[in-house]
Amino acid sequence: MSTLHVIDHPMIQHKLTLMRKEDTSCKDFRELLDEISMLMAYEVTRDLPLMEVTIKTPICETKQNMIAGKALVIVPILRAGIGMVNGLHRLVPAAKVGHIGLYRDPETHKPVEYYCKLPSQLEERELIVVDPMLATGGSAVDAISLVKQRGGKRIKFMCLVAAPEGVKALQEAHPDVDIFTAALDEKLNDHAYIVPGLGDAGDRIFGTM
């Protein structure tokens, strides 16, 4: 079974509380999402593989470590996942970016795919699938399935807020994918929104309330 990592650093928790507030503006919401994503990325990338290289400092020649393998891939689930890319990119500027487009059917609450574009050679890369919310888990499960169908093997899922229902669904569907979140909230309500949550992340990022 995959591992659920709740990243409870004080700065992340402080910024997440500001994001949850109903009166936080779109501008501030986007900036906080960007900042939290960068802070979380330190933990999500903690176990990236390293290789030893020989370099020359101003003092001497030495063997030191650098990240090994092909460039990491960030895969945002559209549209809200886009808000997390810049924060990750600031930490890993060489990372490639794929995109998966899913929307939630308002009646069934199930995800519907409308777009998928991913970099090549996924089987040789570390991948981080990102979406601010893990609610029912449907979008995350389907997005990760699409990544696997195209060769992805070393995959992590990163979100800001998760519901127990979503965590359970994702772990059952993809027991090899670790989950990283800033908060495990109480539950889903009758409309499949996370409680207490932070509302519809896409609407709050793009001002489409």
C-alpha cells in the first residue's frame, strides 16, 4: 500500500489557513498556492536519485552529487493543477511539464477526460502528478492511469488538501503511488466537496466563481 505523507511544516500550515479563508482574493490565493507548492516540493523530491560527478572548485577537484537520470516531469491535472506548476518549477527549473485535462461531471461527480499531452520516455523519468484537491479521488485515479498507460512507472501524487475518501480511492487503485498533502481534512459533503476544504480551487485561482 502507498504511503500518505502529511507535510505539516508551520509555514505551509500558516499559508494554507490563509488560502482557506473565504475572503482571500484570487491574487493572494494564487500566490499562496505557488508558495506552498514550492515548499512542499522539497519533501516530494527528497528521494530523487543522485549520481556522483567530478567537479573542480576554486580550491581543488572533488566528487559531489547531482540529480541523476532524465528530467523530472510535473503533470498538472487541468485546470487547477496549473496553479502548482510554477512553485515546483522554481525548485526544479529543468523539469518537463505534461498536461491532463479532466473535468468533474456535475451530476455523477465522476471525471471526464478531454486532453492528455505528456513528454516522451516516461518510463525513465520521475513523475509528480499535481492537483490542489484530492476529493473523491476520481480525477487523480484516472490521471495516474493515463500516465501509466503511456509508460510512467515512478509516480507521486501531490495535493494541498485531501479527503479520507479520496486517499482511500487512490491507494486502492494505485497502491504504488505515494500521496503528499498539506492537510488531511474531515470528509466530503453531499456535493463531493472537501470539508472544511477551501472551496473550488479552480474557481478561486482563476476568478470564475
